[in-house]
Amino acid sequence: MAYAALVSLAQTIDLITSNRHDSVSPQVIDQLTSIHKHVISLQEFLEDFPDKPNSSTEARIKDAAHLAEDTIEFLLSDALLNHSKSKLKRQLRGRLEQIQSRYASLKSNVVSLSASKSKQAKAKDNDGIFRRHHFHELKKAGREIESASEAMMAIKNSTITHGGAGCSSGPSSSSSTVAPIRKDAMVGFDGELMAIKRRLCGEPASPLETIPIAGMGGIGKTTLAVNAYNDPLIMERFHIRAWVTVSQDYNVREITSGLLASMELAQGDSQQHHVFQKLKCRRFLIVLDDVWSTKAWDELRLMFPDDRNGSRIILTTRLVDVASYVVDVAGHIHFMRLLDEDQSWSLLKQKVFRQGFCPDDKLAYAGKMIARSCRGLPLAIVVISGLLALDQTKSGWNNVARNVNSVISENDEQFDKILSLSYAHLPHHLKPCFLYMAGFPEYYDMRASKLFKLWVAEGFLKAKRYKSLEETAEEYLEDLVKRSLVLVTQRKSNGRIKSLSIHDLLREMCIRKAREQDFLLQLRGLKYASSLKIPRRLSVIHSDLDSLQGCTIRTIICLEERRRGRGRQCSVRCFRLLRILDLMNAYEYFYDYKNDNSPVFSLPEELFELFHLRYLAFDYTFTIPGAISNLQNLQTLIIGPRKYRGYFVPLAVEVWRMPQQLPPEIWDMPQLRHLVFCSGLRLFQRGATAALENLLTLSLAINFSCSAEILQKIPNLKKLGLYYTRGEYLHTEIRNEEQSHVYSIMYVEQLKNIGCLRFLENLKLKMHHSLPYPGELTLRALPLSLRKLTLSGLKLPWKHMKIVGSLPWLEVVKLRDFACNGVEWETSEGGFCELRYLLISGSNLRDWVTESSHFPRLKRLVLLRCPNLRGIPEEIGEIATLQVIEMDNWNTDLVESARQIQDDQESCGNDAVHLRFV
């Protein structure tokens, strides 16, 4: 975690030095600049030589970086708090002097004021001592970082001078030279084995083909390869077979020796040439098991001649990038899948019982629970089966069933080693992102967009030129998916990750690593052990913030409601360095009761003294005071869907009747990146004296003023959600329908300025049914940068969709609730060139006239609540990229036309279009 600590420290220093806080002395700035130089040097060393530092060296660097960051933020927090108090005191003193000048009878207050000044002077002296202490600690941390930097530079110079040994030339014992001779059980994988055998038994004169098998550790890649390798038909087909395990720390000489030994050949001086000559003009099958890098493939591939005689190479890997790199143009990656519950139970029975079936129904019940808990991972089932076979009693199996994950990880070191390899192979920048998953409970469906915001707030992400931090976060997540460490549970309409999860057994390993490295701790229940070391990040489930102690805690994510008595709010006063406070699933932390037992929701004053806060999220609307501008580092402010006694308010409720009004001070928060209010927000031009240049997300804004002046103050916005409704919902001064109509139309007219947002990629625009269509000029003003457009209630004529289709980068269009009005839509050539996803929901459309060339890249078509539509045009079925048609069952004409499209494509030998009914 040294690298993550360094990146975070560098960002903290950048934030202070770039903003030049008045409360930070030039002496401190000079010290920070010196530290920053050494931090960057250490970052570069870890990037260039990731394997050089040992665990103790990394721990030393991490501790030094943490000490420096803690000291810097304590120093800044004290300075800002004193500055804030001084400002308030000046205001109070000025007001008191006004009163004294008016009322001479208040002379006694002068005495008290003098006493107050004396106390202030003493407090100032104490503050000075405290700041001197922090500055001493800062210099100490700076010396430690400088020392570490010099030590790493010495290692770097030594490596360059003597020549660094690469993976391919250094000694290694990781590569196995033994070919497998036994076939393991392939329960649930019969179809996969047949698919591999079909690819192995191609045309006799076919060119050399590489067959990559990819999947997470323990999913059965090697088992599948073994069964194919030792199949009698395969053994007869190939003249030569050879097997070698490559592993992470591979050595080309050892791999070559392993291939020769597997072919039972003597080793010569030029081993690679010897392998090539032996394979020349013969049909061979080579298995390269457990490959971790494209470099390894590049160093080995020249040994395998292509004589167009049906030779094959099977390569197993956990990394999708490696599999994609080695696959032939006409080939494809064979992705391993997890077993379903029935297959898991069948494998467990086969491993535990010699006869292959469970003789006891009582054991069967517990056994099925155990198999289900393994979440389809074959290796986990095999490991647990070995333990179950030793104790075939009901009580023994019930004990295992209660905690399967712990039983597996604690009783099989080899299993833990196999899973840990994936973590060990992660580059420095991905390790903290993966360990962050330890903060979420089992079966938790994580939203990718939330995870990105949290990673940005943590400071894990190193800025890249021409990319936002959120784009970098998305790259990191995709990388974790490609490394088979994260499972994608849902993708967005544009193909990007929407939600994700992690396999339970990987999660157990993740939790253990996070605890070992003092990275993150998950707390459950009201109490926790006082001896427990509290790290910088906490995930809290049914716990109370009041019971926590730890002034260096940076992150608190509350995942469930607390279990405590009523009538007292939690305090956050002691968490002075807090960066993340996420109470989205635990609104009761700031929940109080009046005397009549009615609930009161209010934000405590000390919350606005957490000057380092970057991420703040609730699931209930609070009154947001002007003091929020004290949080000058705040990047994300989220007010989630309202809850009532733990339940979400039904969507039928008109939540826009109660939007959250933001104070004008919000414009004085330059670090804001995301304002997300699920129940709606009001953001007015009043107070907009400064630009929010970092703001990327604004949603859901009610009757937002799209004046050119306002839009120029949010120039880099990428995602915007707008809802225009009747004025009386928002302004009490509007007393009649005419006023309401004029008020609403005024804001709708300003939509013509939306073209000012030159970087806008995602626009959601919803209008109340009583408001008129904003006009063709609004559509023509849409930014050319748009990639996703959602319209609702606009009632625009279908012919105006031609304007929408002219947007050059548009990938997703969603037309909801009479976004378009009319019975016929006739499309034209040249539009929707990049459209991948089209949804029409709630429409009176009857006739759709189109050609396949009008939607040349369409992949998914969704039609819901279209009762009058006479059918899907058959030309839609001719779109070569079309994969899915999704619809409801209400309109039988639509269903029949969709089935006809599916049948037509199958009869033409094309890939079938999948039909989904909702």
C-alpha cells in the first residue's frame, strides 16, 4: 500500500500548494514542496521497479507517507478552524461594539469583552505551541521520506549499473516440467470439454491455432485442459503432445527444458531450436498452463512452427488481456463459467462419496447448503469435499455449512495460495482498488459509479493527461475484471459497467489482506474490541459511530442502520481528518426525536468543521446550511432516495414536489465534482459569483436556469439531469395557473443555450405533461459531444428525431413517456451512425418505417408500452450488429414480428437475435 499512500500524499500537497491557503505559512509551503519532490521520486521508483522493495521497505514508505499526510492535514485543520473561529469572533465583536455605542448602559460587556480578548490571547499562544509541534512532526516525516527516497535511488542506480535481471533469464523454480497423467472429474463441464475438443479436431490442413482458456483462479481451467489433453481421441490425433506450466516467475530456459522433457527428448545446446526442429512437420498439441504475461507468450511462440497441419496450442490464463493477445483473428477466447447449484452439488457428491450419491437425506440438506455457499467455484467444492469426507455426520456438516468460506480458507493453504496469486500479480495502483472491496458485505451489488467517486475521494488515483479521475477509475475497474478478480453483474446500455460483485472466497482473501495491511476494517455490531487497531478506513454494519476512537480515520462507510436506542444523534467531532462519510444506508445516525416522538433529521454543526471531507452522502433530505461552504475540499454531495422507516418511498410519489434547495454558498466550493439529488435539487443563479469548473455531474435539477451566464460557470459538465415542472411546486409566491405557466416556460425557453456545455456526454431531460414542446431550436442546440440522451414528456414530433440522429457520437437514446408524439416515424439515411441502444417506452407510435442502414451499429432494441405499434420493421432484423430485442407481452403484433425476425436470421445462418420479455 506504499504506492497508494504516496499518491494520496502527493495529491494532498498539490491541493494545498495550488490553492495557497492564507492560513499556511511560507515556511510550511517550502517544507511541503521538498516532501513532494521526494514523494514523486518514490512513486516513479515503485512504477519502474515494482518488485524491488521488500515488505518491510514498503511498510516503512507507507508509514512515513501516512505520518506526513496526517501531520499536514492536522496542521491545516487547526489553521482553518482558527481562521473560521476568528472570523466569527470578529463578526460578533463588531456587532457587540454597535450595541455598546447605542446603549451606554452595557458597559459591563466591555469588561467581559476585555476578558474574552485575554482568553483569546492565551488560546492563541496555545494554538501557536500546537502548530509548532505539528511543524516539528512535519519536518520529522519529511526527513523519513527523504531517507527512504535516497535508499530507493541507491537500489535503482545499483540495478541500472549491474543490469536488472528480467523474468526470462533469472533462476526460477516456478515452471513445472511434469505433464499431467490423470483426468480430474469434469462435473458440469461436459459441454465445455466438447467445445475444446471440437476446436482441437479441426481440418487436418488447418493452420496452427491457439486456444486460450480464461477465468478466475480455481474455476477449472487446468482441469479442462487436462481432460482435453488426456482424451483418447486427442492422444491419437496428435503426433506430439507436451505440457508445461509457465507461472508468474517464468524462465524461458526452464520452460524449454520442460517441453523437451515432456516430449521425452534429450536437451541440447540450443534448446529452443531443438524444440522447433522436433515439432517441424508434425502435428503437435502444446499446453501452456498458467500464463501471466504477453511477454512470456512472445518469448515462447517462435518455438512453435505453423506447417498448416492442424497443430494446436492450449493456453490457460486468469488475465483476459493475455487471452486476447494470443487468440487468432478467426478464433475466440473460451471463458470458463461458474457452476450452478445443481452442478455444484453433483461435484460435491462425487468427491465425498465413492458411489457418487448421498446415502443420507439429512446430510443432503446440509450438503446442498454447503455446495451453494461455494458459489460455483470448483476448487472450493473440491477443498470442502476433502473436509466433509473426514466427518460424515450431520452435526459436522452443519458446522461447516454455517461458515463455509472461513473453513475453506483456514484449512487449505494451497487454496489460499492459488487465490492469493492473483492479488500478488496486481500492479501497485490496482491493489488498493481491489482491497476496497473488503468493505462491502456478502452478496452486495456495488454500483460502479459510486465506487469511482469513492476511489477519487480516497486519493488512490494518479491523474492522467487528457483523462478525468473518474475515467481513470473506470479503466482500473475494467482491468480488475480482466484479471478475473471482479464479477460484472450488470452493464449499462452503452456497455460500460453498471454494477459488480466479488466472489465470496475472493472476498474472504480480500478482507484478510486488508486487515493484515491495516488498510480497511469491517465492524459489525454495537461493540468492538478496545484492543483492535483501527485503520484509516472503516466499513460499519450495525455499529455506532460514538463508540469509535481514532483521530486519523479517513473513511466511514455505513452499510446498514445502527442498532441503538432513540433520542440521540451520533457525533463526528473526533474524526477531524475524515474524507468520506457515507450514510446512504444508515440515515438514523443523524436521526433524533422530538418530545412527541416525531422524527427530526438535522446535520450536526461539527460536520461543517470536517474541512478535509471529500465525499458526503445521505439517504434523506436535510436542510443544507450555508456553512457547507466550509467544506472546501468536498467533491461529491449525494442525497439518495427518501426512506421511511427503512423503506424507499414509492416511485409513484411526486418527489419533485419537495426538491432540496441548495444555498448560494454552494458556488464557493471549487472542488465540487458531483451533485446528485435523487429527489431533485434547486440551484439558483443568485450567489453564482464563481465558476464550478470541476463539476462533472448535476442531477436532478428542477426548473434549472440554463441561461448562458449560468452554463458558463459549469463549463466541464459531463452528466446533466433536468426536470421542468409547474412553478407552484417550487415557489410559494406563485399563486395562480397563469403565473405558473409563464414561470415554467421562461426556463424551458432557456434550454436553447444548452449548447454552451461543450463536454456534455449524458443528458436526461424530463418535462411535465402540461408544458409545451420546447421547439426545434432546442434540439438543434444539443451539444455535439452527447453520447447518451434520455427524453421524457417532451412530445416532440417524430420528424424532429432526424435532428437527434445527426449527433455524431450518440450511442444511447431513450424515449420515455411520450418523448415523441405522433403515429408514424420514418427514418432517413445518414442518421444514428453510432447508435448502439434504442429504447421507446410509453408511446402512441403506430407505424415505423426504416431501413437497416439507418441504424448501422444498433445492438439492442427495447420496446415497452407501445400498444399501437403494428410490428417491428423486418429491416431491423437485417442489421448485422443487432443482438437483443427486449419487449413486454402486451402487444402481440410486436411479439410475432420479433419472433419472425429471429426465425429469419436463424434460417439465413446468422447469429440468432435474442428475445427478452419483461
